Amino acid sequence: MKKTLIVISFIFLSYQVSAQLKVGGGVTYGVTSGLAGITVKGAKKLNDQWSLSPEFNFFFSRGERLTGDFTRNAGSATEFYALNVDFHRWVNFGQPEDLKPYLLVGVNYAFPVYVTENTVGTPGRTFRIRDTDSGASFNLGVGGQYALGSRINAYAELKAMILGDADQLISTVGFLYTLQ
């Protein structure tokens, strides 16, 4: 009986979670770094005013090394990753029902990976050296979702990663799909 109750509770909770969970992705542009990338995002409604949104960004390398303040050094490449956890505060300005703007606040952990080609040693052999310079910062920004159908939303965000080693402005557009 106890096992049956646990299974029924788990199924009920899983249904409640999936009914309020959105997953998706988009394209991202780091305004300060000049790097374009892709985003994988989720959104979980907490109540009528707040939602939780984890996000992973991968920025493509341009064949140059970016230091913490985004200065460039030739001869190296930078792959830039960012893991964000944001809270969205939904606001109502009398806009149409399909449009839902929000303010966002959160934290992020950014880790640029410097990849250097090294030909020391065996002639004709190249070694890739990876070095990271990670750091945490805070996110502040604005965004919005627009319902394109009953289960799919387009979204756009503009957020500043501040008070860290790699401050920058990031813009993202994409789509979220509601799981049910």
C-alpha cells in the first residue's frame, strides 16, 4: 500500500511539473565580446508572478583569445560558456494577453576556455592546450514571451552580466515549448 501511494504521488507530481515546464533554445549574441552562440533554456512557473529559468549558453570561437575584460590576443581561440539561473518577475502593463513581459534577476557562472595551438616537441604535431578563467556574476535584464500557439512561445531577452570578471551585455531570441 505504501509503495502504491508513493507511485501515485510521483505520477501526480510529475504531471504537475510537466504542465508548467517549458523547454527550448535560441540564438545568443554577446554585445561586449562580439561572439555569437546558441542557448538551451528551460522555464518553470513558480506562481502567477514568478518563474525560474535555467539556461546554458555556448558562444562560438572567432579564432582569437579573449581575456576576462574581452581584450583580444591573436594566436589563440576562445570558446565561451555561461550557465545562468534567472528568476523572471512577470509584469502587466495592459499589453495584449499573448505578450508577457518580465524583469529578470539571477546569477551566472561564465567560463571562457582558451585553446592554444602548440607545436613544441614533435615536428608536424600540434597540441591543443585548454586553460579556463571562470567567474560568477549577477544577471539583470528584461525579456518577454509571445504566444505563437497553445504550446509554443517566442521569447527575447536582453540582460547584463554584472559585478564579475566578465561583465557583458547579452541578447537572446528563441522559442520555448510547453511540455504536457
